[in-house]
Amino acid sequence: MKANRISTGLQRIRRCFSNFYHTPELFGNIYQHLDQLHKSTDALQHRSVDLESRIQNLENIDPEFYYRFLEKLFHDEIELKRLNREQSIVPTIWGEPSRLHISPLASVSSCFFNTNSGNVTIGDYSFAGSGVSILAGGHDKNLLGFLRRDAELTEGCDIVVGSGVWLASGCMLLGPCRIGNDAVIAAGAVVAPETTVPAGAIYGGVPAKEIGRIRQVEDPIYNEAVLNALKRNEGVLFLQGWSDKKQYPGMNGPGHFLSDHKGLLLTDRNTWCIHYALHGCENAEFDLSGNFGTKQILLKEGIGCITISLDLPEKRAETVMFKSLTDKAELFLQIS
């Protein structure tokens, strides 16, 4: 029984820390949290352990210690969720981080990136599912043995992902390649080197080939798909200028960060309940403008909630520009 427990503990250790074997600089707050948890655990209080070196060197792991450590951790649902969020906000990178260029409006933190042989560029609003690999790394097939392994390429494998691209779970991009705006790479697809995926194309398979096209619409906002999405999202859609959905401490449910001081929304509701978190200034003013005119609102530092009424035409969706009038105001927003 004890052997089984230790084996299970080791498996859990490997799953928990597999993302950090090659990128120890990513420990950050996670390491500090684990270290504090270790020091505060009564059963382990008198155990002298160099946590960071043991995590990075699995050969020196004391299985019984880590099994008990993780046994406590895995029964703390709140801490598990917090760890999961912290672990997923920074991409895993093999290679030079300065070669990775990700738009602040993209959502690709779950990806694994290799930048050994080229740059990787990700455009606005592109996003990825789980287990996606973006590999601008390569080896020289003309070399043999040790040289093929260690004398890898340093250039020539750039990957460019345009705006609004959906990288579905488990897909893989092999550089050099280019993915056009609003394209879809299907789950499990492998985009081979030297591939150019046209804008709006759907690519799937191994190697990935075109399997469909996104239907073009004349109006990118007032079309059937967007209006159906508006119904699914209770009458409010975040369109442009917002981060992906994020969780904020002390607030229920996901929301969005305002980017570059302005963001566009679509709504068919006259009344909003705005839940917000504000940083960087004591008070901040914002403009809401559209066909209804302009309405100014004042938000105070901290977490709060206000109700906003708009004079919208009945049964018609309208765009609303949400704009900050205060410098250095950082806003997190939910609308219900």
C-alpha cells in the first residue's frame, strides 16, 4: 500500500511541475506560495527541505515528503484553483523569450512555444485551446548523430499567427509557417513547415490541409452569428479592445480588462449592472457613447458596482464605446 501511495505521489509531482523542468524562472509566485504552504504545514514543520532544488531535480525527491505535501494541497480546492490560474497565465517557452511576440489582446497562455530557430508572432484576439504547440525550432536533417541533436538551427523557422485565429486543442504549428487572419486550425491538426494558411480557411488533418472556409459576411457586427451570440450572452457582447475572459480576486464570475483606454460593446439592453475593479488612481471617469448620445460615469478605487441606464431603441442591438477619460486607470469589468 505504501509503495502504491508513493508511486501515486510521484505521478502527481510530475504532473504538477512538468511545465517548469526547462523554465525554472517561471516559478515566481507559485514557488513562494508552495514554500509558505510547506512552512505552515504542521506535519512537515520540522522537516528541513530545499523545496526549489528538489522540484527541479526529481532524482533527489523524497517521495514520502512530497506525497504528504501534495496530499494536503490536493484536498484544498481553493488553493488548487489559485495554483492553476497562476500556472496558466504565463506561456511555457523553450528558447529565447525575446523572440516571442504576443499581442496583449491574444489568449495563448496555455501553449508551449519553441523559439530556438525563429520568432513567433501572435496577433490580436487569436486564442488557443489546451495542448497547443507552436514550434519555431528545428534541426538540420543533413547532420548526423550528436551534431543533428545539438547543432540545431538558429534562424529560418519563424511562425506568424494573424488576428482572430482559433488554434483548437492539440494542434501543432511547425515553423516556418504563416496563419492568416480569422483562420481555424482544427483539433489535433499538424501544420507542416512552409505552409501558408489563407485568411478565413479551416485547416485539419496530418499534415493539415484545407477542409473548409469561414462564410464571409458583409457586416462584421450586425449579422446572424453575432446576434445569436448576443442572445446567448444575455444581451451584452464585448467586441473589441478587451482582454480575454479572466477571473479577478473577490469578484464572482469572469470579466474583461479594458485595453488602451477604450473598448467596444454590443448590447440590446437598456439597463446594465456594472461590477468593476479599479487600480492606478483614486477615481476614474469613463464615457459611454453611441446612438443614444454620451453618458459619463464615475468609478471609485477598489471593487464596486453601479447601475447604468441607456436610452436604446427597442428590440435593436447598438454598439457602445466604453472610453477612459483618466490616465493610468486600470479597469476590470463585468456586466450583468
